[in-house]
Amino acid sequence: MIKNKKKEYVELSFLYFRFRNLFDYGYQRYSFFKNLIGYICNISEVPMIRRVFEELLKRNVFNEKKENNKIYYLFNPYNREIDESISDTIIWD
């Protein structure tokens, strides 16, 4: 029963992430995805949310980046190249 629910939650989360195009959100902490998964699947059990997230990690839909002893995740099921050299700063002349 739990495995069937987990599969449903994983598929539902994956479809929602693609629909919202979370790739454009950039690198985010685990807490961002934890809150989204809890909202999407309407579950508040942290271990179940973690299992769903780990299953998504196993599917290689996330890129990981370590920065200052923190791990950031990028939802990237399209395997796009990430160009981090582009700055978001606008220079007004």
C-alpha cells in the first residue's frame, strides 16, 4: 500500500515540477522541495516526503551543487547545460 502511494506521490511531484518549470527557479535547498512535495501531495509526514525526494534523486532529475557546506538542488530532467557565469545584475549607463 505504501509503495503504491509513494509511486503516486513521485509521479505527481514530477509532473507538477515539470508543469511549473522549476528549472527556471535555479538551485534551491531541500526545504524548498520538501514544502512543495508536502503541498502537492497533501502529506505532512516528513519521512514520506523524504522518501519521495530520494526517489526523485534516484531518477537523476536533480543536479546537486555544494556551497558553504550546504547542498543545493536544481530540477533538471532535461539535462540542460547550466551556465552560471551569467549575472543577474543590470548595469544602467
